[in-house]
Amino acid sequence: MEQRLFALQRLSAMVMAPFVLIHLAVIVYAVRGGLTTGEILARTQGNWGWIAFYGLFVIAVAVHVPIGVRNILIEWGRIGRPAATALALALGLVLLAMGLRAVVAVGGLAA
């Protein structure tokens, strides 16, 4: 199991790297362009490209972060593997739910 989690975390990091760079570039563009929150939302709402982009970003984060937190809980917190796994899984589900909720809201999919 440890080898699979190691590989999965590295794979999710490879997926996240370009997403982080693009996300930061968009932030710089928006700030330098003087865009307001309303203008940014107007550009993202209903745009399936941004919805897919941030949806995949959220999924990658929800996979990547809990694996690292699990390792920290085991190595530094001296928590047993089953408990650390359960806590990490719960964290991953919370991140996934919150992130997808934000994607739905920013994408204008919420009715």
C-alpha cells in the first residue's frame, strides 16, 4: 500500500504542477489588469474550460494533500497507520467536497 500511495502522490504532484503555474499566472493577470471580482466571475461563469480546469485541480489536490498529511501523522504524530489513514481519507473528502462546491459556485452551475 505504501508504494502505491507514494506513486499516487508523485503522480498527483505532476498533475498539479502545471495547474499551479496556470493558476498563479491567472492571478497575476487579473491583479495587473485591475479586474474586479465581478469581472472575473463574469469570465468564469458557464465557461466549461475553467470549470474543467479547476475541477481537475481540486481532484488532484484532494488526492495529493491527504497522502502527505497521512505520512506526517504517522511519522511525526506517532499515530497508527489505520487511524492516520482514516483521518487522511476524511480530510481528502472534505477537500474534495469544499473544492467542488467552489468550482460549482464560481462556474455558475449553482442554481
